Amino acid sequence: MRGSAHAVLGAAAGFIVAQKVGANPEDVLFLTGAGVVSGLIPDLDTGGKLANRISVSNKYLNAAVRLIGILLGCYAYFFASGMDEYISFIGAFILLFVLPQFSKKFMLLLSGVVIAVAGYVLMTIWIQLIGVYVMAASLLAHRSYTHSLLGLAFYGVISYHFAADFPINGLFTACVFGYISHLIADMRFIPGNKKGIKLFLPYKGIEL
């Protein structure tokens, strides 16, 4: 399934959560945006034998990395100060203008390192964990662990800490359901999906 379709499904998940919790207009936008990002995250995997055949294009990956750079820059501008702010802006600059020049796999690996270091400097656990996620995704085959229950669980931990820093009602749920929407959309029973996902990795006996 195309990235745009995953983005729409993630947005729908975030919007539905926003309606369920009775969010105000500003929070509706935030929750919908969280759903979009969460709906795209699983496709950051680019490694393995399928690296040159996956549907995720360089253009999409560049956009995803730049989006993370923008979010890091916004976080630094609004919440960081002093040396932390400068280091975060440097990290955002690297994500926005430097890393998109490399190959997908190497770009993502370095992106994960930059994000993890920025999270360590900012002492923000969810940013560190995103960095770890991106580094791991850069080494994985497409539709492997990021498309499994293990990937969902790890992203759930990220979402938990993210929601703790931004106490918006429904944020954790919007992130998790945005991610789930991607997994469901990539399952074999959805028309157009010749290949499903191994939801129960490392057990490989079932492909949905």
C-alpha cells in the first residue's frame, strides 16, 4: 500500500480518537498529526534482500527524515534551552539537509544515531527510543519486525513516553492506533496485497 494511503488511514485513526475523547480543535489537529506519523513509521524499514524492491521511495524517506528534523527543531525551540537547544538545532539541520543526500539504508542509520544522541542530550526518553527504532529499522528487511507485534510493542513504549511529555487526552491511543492501521492495511486479506506481514515474528509460521 502506498505511503499516502497509510497517511490517510493514520489520520483517520487519530481523528476518530480525537472525537472519542472530545478534543478541542487544536488537540484534534495534534492527534490527527500523531496518527499520520504513526501510520507511516512502520515503513522506515529498508534493509535486507527486499531493499531495492520495497514500495517506499527515496522521496518518501527523505520527507520522513526531514519531518523528524522539523519536529526535533520545534521541540528544541519550544522546550529546550542553552546548550541543549543549540545541539538540538544542529541535529535538526543534519536531518533536514545532510542525511537526505545518502543512500536510504545509510541515511536512516545515521538519522537514528543523530536522533538518539539528541534524545540523550535533551534527556528525553521518547526521542532516544525513536533513534533506536530508526537504527533498527535501517537494518531490517521490509515488512519484518516493524510490521510485527514486537514492533508495535516497542512503538507503544515510545508513545507512552511521548504522551507523558505532551499530556493531551488520547495521544497514546492515537499513536498506537495509527501504527495498528498500517499493520492492518498491509495484511494479505486487503485487496492488492500479494504479500502479507509476519505479525508474530520471530515465529515465522504465520503470515497474515
